[in-house]
Amino acid sequence: MKKKKLFSLVLATVLTAATVLPCYGASTKEKISNAQAEQAAAQSQLDSIQSRIDELNSKKGQSEEYLSELNQQLDDLQNRLQGLQDQYDAKQNELVQIQADLEDAKAKEEEQYEAMKLRIQYMYENSSGNGYMAILFSSKSISELISRAEYIQKISDFDRDLMQEYEDTVDQVKEKETQVQEEQAAIVELQQQSSDQQEAIQELYAAAYQELRTYSAELDDAKSSESALVDEINSKADAINDLIRQAKEEEIAAQKKAEEEAAAAAAAQQAAAEAEAEAARKQAAEAARVAAAEAANAAAKADTDTSSSSGSSSSDSSASSTTTESPSASDTSSSSSSGTYLGRFKLTGYCSCSICTGQWSGGSTASGTTPTAGRTIAMGGVPFGTKLMINGQVYTVEDRGTAYGHVDIFCSSHSEALSFGVQYADVYQLS
């Protein structure tokens, strides 16, 4: 019965502690909730900034491609202008040569004209009659007449052919000159068109370049904001880990206090029971002593009438005493030979594949070590190199990725990490 009462008292104490425990450190849990809310808000801002960065990177890439196209067009136009300039220079040289040829033709025409004038003047000065007719009639024979007639015909044909040749040459030269001038005009028009296109493209290039500078400036600002938000999120994560660790410590302390209070209550109940038993024993002993004394007095009175019979009657009454050994209180301290008890933590597994570690796949840990199965674990809130004992195995914190209270154990393969699943175990920190 006394044991049942003792058990009821301990159970009531533990239940009371369990009821109070969730409220213990309520301010810490409120801080954790607030910090998580702030971290979530910062993460939302970071997601928005990163989306903006992606958008700006896309626009910047498009602007760079557009500028590259405009650069190519400007290069093509520059080459075209250079080609047109070369053509113009060639036509100019050709025109200079044509003009020189024209001057030569005109000079030869002038020479021929002067020669004809000299011949005519000679014939006029040395003949008494009419030029060619005088030459013909001054012939002394028919053969001489025919010869002179043929000679005169050849001179006339020669002069006529020569004049015609020079006239044709002059016409051809003038025609060529006109053609070259027209070609030059066409080249100049093409040059003007190309220059106009070049100016238009240069204006587009200036606008696109300014747009690119704007995107670059906005991108720099966004990246600066991203860096600040990442630092803020990391700072919040560290603060949350510290608060979670503090809450765990408070929970363990509250549990220990409840256990100590329960043990004290049980000890008090045991002491009270022992005191009650001792009082009852003393009362029984006193009653037995009184009864024995009364019996002795009665016997002594009866013996006074018989003098011949002497004897001594003694009545020994022994009082049984109940000795109760008090049980030693159980040790409910959270410390043990395994190290400092941190609490019951969630356990998961991970490996170095891209599914588990993303962009850090195949690389080193956050602390710079090579992850090793059976040694490497990831958890926030404690320094790198911290030794934790889990299920009798000693691990070293060498990586990040989980909050305090959640241990991610490195596995040699992804299938092993999957098969590990989600477990829970008591965790001890080794000194």
C-alpha cells in the first residue's frame, strides 16, 4: 500500500513536470519562432532578388548579343565604306588617266590641224592656181596626172581618216569620262547611304550600350543585396541554432529538475512512511512494556501469601523492531560517462552526389575536409571538429546543411543514405 502511494506521488510529480516542461523556456521558443519568421522573410526577399538577378542576366545577355550584332554590322559597313572608298579612288585615278588621254587626243588633233593648215598654206603659196587642181593640171603626162590624183586622194583620205579617228577618240574619251563621273556619283551616293546607316547603327549601339550599363548597374546592386541577404540568412541560421541549442539545454535542465523534484518527493514520502512506522513500533513497544509491568505487579502480589514457595518469575517481553532500509535515489542526471547529453536528435543520411549536395557534389565539406563515411556528420550550431557520440559511434562535425538538433550522417552511397531513412537517437558531446 505504501509502495502504491509512493508510486502515485512520483507519477503525479512527473506529470506535473511534463505539463510545465513545454512552457519552460517559452521565451526561447518565441525567439526561435521570431528568428525563423525573420529568416523566412529574408529568404523570400532573397528568392525575389535571385529571380531579378536571373532576369537581369538574361536581359544583359540579350543586350550583349545585340551589341555584338551591331558591332558586326558596323564592321561590315566600315569594310563596305572602305571598299567604296577604294573604288572611288580607283575611279578617280581612272578619271585622271582619261582626262590625260583626252588632253593627248586634243593635242594630237591640234597638231593635225596645224599640219593641215601648213599643207594648205604651202599649196596656196606655191601654186598659181587653185590648190589640188593646179597640181593636177601641171602634170606633164597622163601617168603623172593619175599619180598626182592618187596622191591627192590619199592625202585627203588620210586627213579625213585621221580627223575621224581623232574625233572618235575624243568622243570615246568624253563618253568614258562621263561614265566614270556617273560611276563616281553612284559611289558617292552609296557612301552617303552607308554613312547614314552607320550613323543609325551607331545611335542604336549607343542606346544599347547605355541599356547594358543600366542592366549591369542594376545587376551589381542586386548582387550586393543578394550578398547582404545571404549574410543575414546565415546570421539568422546561426542565431536559430544557438536558440535551439539553448532550448534543448533548457528542456534537459527542466527534465532534470523535474526528476530531482520527483526523487525528493519520493524520498520525503519514504521518510514519512519510515517515521510513521517508527512511531507505531515505539507505541507497540510502550504498550508491551506497560502490560509486562502490570503482569509483574500482579504476580508479585500473589506470591506474598506463600512464603515457602519462592521463585522468581520473570517475564521477558521482547519487542520486535522493524528496521527499514531506505532505498538510494536513482540517478537521473543527464550527464554520463559517454559525455554531455545534448538531447534526442533527428538523424538522416546523405552522400556526395548531386541529389544530396547539389552544386557542391563531389567536393570537400564546409570545413574543407574530405567527407568520410563513419566519421563525417553535418549539423549547425556547434563548431567544426566537435565530437558527438551517437548510438555508441563517435562522429565529427565537419559539414553544414542542417540546424542544431538534426544530424545528417555521411554515407558512402546514395542508396545507403536512402535506406538510412529518418531515425532518432540520444546524442552526447564528447569533451
